[in-house]
Amino acid sequence: MRAVLGSVGALLISAAILLAGGGLLSTLIAIRAKLEGFPLFSIGLMSSAYYAGFIAGCIYIPHLVKRVGHVRVFAALSALTAAGTLIHVLLINIPVWIALRGIIGFSFAGLYVLIESWINEQSPNEQRGQVLSIYRMVDLAAVTAGQFMLSLAEPSEFILFSVVAICICLAIFPISISTAKAPNAVTETSLNLKKLIRVSPLASIGCFAVGMTNGAFWGVAPIFVTELGHNVLMVSTFMSVVIFAGAMLQWPVGWLSDKMGRRQLILIISLCAVASGIFLWLFAAQSSQMMLVGGALYGFFAMQVFGLCAAHANDRAEPHEYVAISGGLLLIYGVGSIFGPMAGALAMNGFGPTALFAYTAIIHLIFAAYTLYRSIRIAAPDDSASYVAVARPRSMTIMRRIDPRVRRKKKAPKS
């Protein structure tokens, strides 16, 4: 393990710097847009544009890597992201910001693919799970640090945008001078939605629902906090609480899903996500303590649904279908994430800031009802695949680690 970590150490440092900058930027954009008087729907549209660009990046970047190599693409996308970040403070304009969010989403999709594929290439099969667990810990710590960097300066100034640009630029340095062997170019880019829906309708609907809810959360939750009258530090605290709570329950949920079956646990977790949304809807406005408690509950449950759905789909896939299944799940999640921020913003515009979580509760309730319907209609299959925790999917590369690690003796029934 020490040798493996030595070979990916520079990559993990680059990932930490990159994720810290990205975590700061996503929250900063929402807060600054609010300060500039942008309509809430426009802020949601910016987040939707990010995910549209992200989907495009996941599809196109592997082709670009095949042509010019990992390091060059990483440097190019980092430069594009840093420039896009700084343009935000030069051109404060809604259409420009929407376009910039799409460009940055495209760039970040490629950056995630590059880092994760490089880490996977350097990790032997018997140690890949451990290495990726360390990567997820780096992810959690970096995104949390990014949230608290909001307190370094006023969001109304240019300083925080410069901090993000500096982080993105610095992320190039470790990966550029690393002596680790660059991975092979990515060649698997095909996405087969028909096959995915045929293999597991439940997972397909679930990933779309997660995109609708988590996309809304990441896009407009900072506005939810500020409209309740809290300061920027509380925005950082709330977002960090949700992130940390979501990560903390990943492994216990994975263990339970291996023991009791995916569908039963998906139903239970979805209903708990409904309850956490209702809690925030009813009580978040009462005090900061109630809001943070609700945020922890939301993180505990809502952030688990995607990983369960992904494992459920892979339980029913043949070995040659894993790449198509993983890519399809990510695409469906991305589509949901395009519509989610706009829907969440509309709910907040019409019914107040806490209506964001009334909206997430409704989506989770619909998905829970569909899960119950599938459970009654289709006999439970043998869930034999290993569960790998994923709170916030980012690329096809990390999605492939959700693939089952054991060989099946027979194909499970579709559900």
C-alpha cells in the first residue's frame, strides 16, 4: 500500500487542491449571484448549465485524452477553468454566467476523469478499494475546506474568485511534475440507455430522482441558508454538515445493503430522505440548530440513494455490460441535475426558502412509491454485487468502481 500511495501521492495532492477550489466556487457563485440581485430561477439555471456542461465533458473528454494525452488535457482544462472563474468578476451578467457555468462544468468533468483514471491505473485490483477510499476521504476534506474558505473574504469582492483561480492553477503543478506513469487513454465512451432501463428500471428512475434532488441541493441550498437570514459562515457550516454526514453513513449503508438486499434498503433510505426533507421544511426556519440537525439528517439519507441504485443496477448486469451501465447511470443523473436546480428555485420562489426541501421530500416520496411498486410486482433477486460508496457521482471512471467484484453463477431477474 505504501508503494501505491507513493505512486499516486502527487495525484491526490492535485485532487485536493482542485476539489477545494471547486467546492468554494460552487457555493460562491450562488451567494455572489444572490448579492448581485440575480433572480433565483436564474441561479438555478446556472447550476443546470453546469450539469449540462458536465455531461458533455464526460462524453467528449475521453476522445480528447485519446488524441493528446492526460497531462496536456489536464493543463488545458485547468487553464480554461481558472480563466472562466476570473471572467465571472469581469462580466457580471446572467447569460455570461450561465455560459461560464456550462464551460466550467465541462472542464471539471474532464478534470475528474483524468485524476480518477490515473489513480485507478496506478492501483492494483486487490488494493483499489482501499486507494479509492483514501481518495474519497481527500474529496470530503477538500470540499469541506473549500466551504470554509468562504470566510476568507467578502463574496461581493473579487478576492475569493482569485483564490479559486489560484487553487485551480496550483493543482496543475503536482500532476505535471509527477514521475508516475500516465494511464492509458480512455477508449470506452459508449452509453446505452436502452440497455440500462431494460436491465433495471428501478435504478434508472432512482438516479434521475437523485439528480433532481441533489442537483437542486448543490445549486440553491446556499441561497436557502442566506434567505433564512444567516451569514456566509453558516452557509459554509450547513454545506459541510451535509457533506460530512453523507460520507459518514456510506459504509454502514453499503454493509446493510449486502446483508438485507438493495431494494428493501433503497425503500427505507428513501423514506428517511422524505422525513429529513419534511423536517427541514417545517423546522429549519426556527433556529440555526434545527437547520443543522436537519442538514445532517438530509446528508445521512439523501446522499446514499445513488450508490444503492448503482449497486442495484450492477447486480443485474453481465460483466460486459458494466461500462454501459455505469455511463448510463451517470448520464441519467446528469439529466436530472439539469432540471433539479430550476425546479428547486421555482419552489423557493413560490413558497419560500424552506420549500426547497418540501420539493426534495416530494421527489423522494415518488421514488419510494415506485420502489414499493417494483418490490411488490417483481420478486427480489439475489443481490450479489459488492457495494462501493458514492455520495456525489462525478465521472464514468469513479462510477466503474461500483461494478460488482464477484462473478455471478446466473443472471438475476430484471427489476
